[in-house]
Amino acid sequence: MKYTVITGASSGIGYETAFAFAARGKHLVLVARRLDKLEELRSAIQQSYPNVDVVVRSSDLAVVEQAHDLYNSLKEFQIETWINNAGLSVAGLVVENDLKRVEDMLNVNINSLSVLTLLYVRDYVNVEGAQLINVSSGLGYYVPVTSVGYAATKFFVSAWTEGLAKELEVKGAKLRAKVLAPGATETDMIKNTTGIEDFDFKANIPMYHTAKQMAGFMLELYDSNAVVGIVDESNYEFKLRDQIHPVRTEFLS
């Protein structure tokens, strides 16, 4: 049995991606901090797709040691696809940012993602059909004032994953690395970032996608040979691309 791992699965894009992969009969390992939400999701998926095995793991990826523990707890599973979807956002001017929230954001978006990426790639680099998908953002390609820290973490995700994809290609590896870069998406992230519980997307965001739409884009990227799946900020169309960040390969021996 082969499994798809999805971090940040308790809500938003991760939640809808779990349903999208389950609809294809993919067995799942769902990861998030909130075990109660994961259990609810598992029940909902198994009601609709009773032949899909759903495993849940509670893990707080703001604590990097838990990323190691998470991966080690999954050694018994054959993992066909690993999706690093978990993410935190901090908004506002850098000088006004809460240091603890910034530290948590760096750990989730960069440090734990890097740990899970490295561990998965090392184990599955030569496994046919293996895929790693790291979720970045449109802000992984430009930096807006008031989201400097968040954008910087997503620049890392994009550059890290695109560079890895090229390394794997040049070395003839079987594993494929890809990056999904959403635009504004109707999830709890904006509510959690702004602190506005009843944030009205339609009133405040001129263009956005639903989490279910983004899960559909995730599948498009999964099915493709592209490296990047990105929402075009000019018209909010989803596009599949080769590397966007310049990647130089002359240093590879």
C-alpha cells in the first residue's frame, strides 16, 4: 500500500487536498497539530471513500524536533507522495512583528519543511513515481511591504524546491520535486494572520480562489511534468511552469 502524506491537513488547502487525493483512491497520512480536527477529517473521508486507509499524526512543526519524530514514525509506510503544505503567516511591519510568531513561522515554513524534504528525498530519490510537492505562495516570487517575513520564507521554499528539482533532473533521479504557489486563498490563514474572526473575503479581496479550487490545482501539478504550479497575480489563472528562479547547473560534477 502506498500513501500520500499531507501536512497542515486539518483545514484549508490541506483539508481539500486530502479529499482530492482520496477521490483517486490514494491512501493518506494526514498531519496537523489539532488531533480532533484530523479525526473529524478521517471520519469524513472514510464515509465517502471507505476503501481509503487514513492515518493521522499530531505534530507541531513549529517545534523542529517534532518534524524528525513525525518522519521516523512513518518509516513503516511506503510513501508515494509527500506534500509539505503546513504554513504560518505573520503580517505587519517587520519592526512590529511578534518575535515568537516569527520564530514559529520560520520553523514551520523553512526549518521543518527542510527537514522533511531532506529525509523524504534521501529515502525516495530513486523510487519510481515518488513526488515531493512543497507549497510556497505567489509571495515566493515578489515581496510586499507588510508581509516581508512571510514572503522571505516562501522565497526560500520556491528557490529550495526549484533548485532541488533541477538537481534531481540533472542526476537522473526518479523522484520529482515540485512547488505549488497559490495566490490569495479562502482559508483560515488570513483570519489567523489578521486576528479578524469573521474576515469577509468577498468584501476585502478582489480576486481569490477557494481551498477546493487550489486542491484541484494541486492535482494538476501532480499529474504534470511541470516544476511550478503558480497563480498568475494579473488574472488569477493557474499556470504550470518550468523553473522560475534562475538555476545554474555548471557547479554540478
